[in-house]
Amino acid sequence: MGTLIVLLLVAGAAILAIRQMIKDKKAGKSFSCGGDCSRCVGCQAGQKTTADDALK
């Protein structure tokens, strides 16, 4: 019986977390991106290029 209760609690927490992630995604928020491209390490938008980089 205790295992069932723990299972229900974990499943409920997972459902709430997924629901919040979907809600944030629809609102334009992202789990992986803080919106500050100057500090972004995941894309090239925030990185300044130099003349040497442009030649590569």
C-alpha cells in the first residue's frame, strides 16, 4: 500500500512539472534559454565575430 502512495505522489509531481513546462513554453519562456543572447553558449547569436573568425 505504501508503494502505491509513493507512486501516486511521484506521478502527481511529474504531471505538475510537465504541465508547468508546457505552460511556460506557451508563454514564450524556455527551460534552456534565459533570453540573454550575450551570455548564450548554445547558439551563435550572442557571440561577436572577429575578422579572423570570418575567414575560417
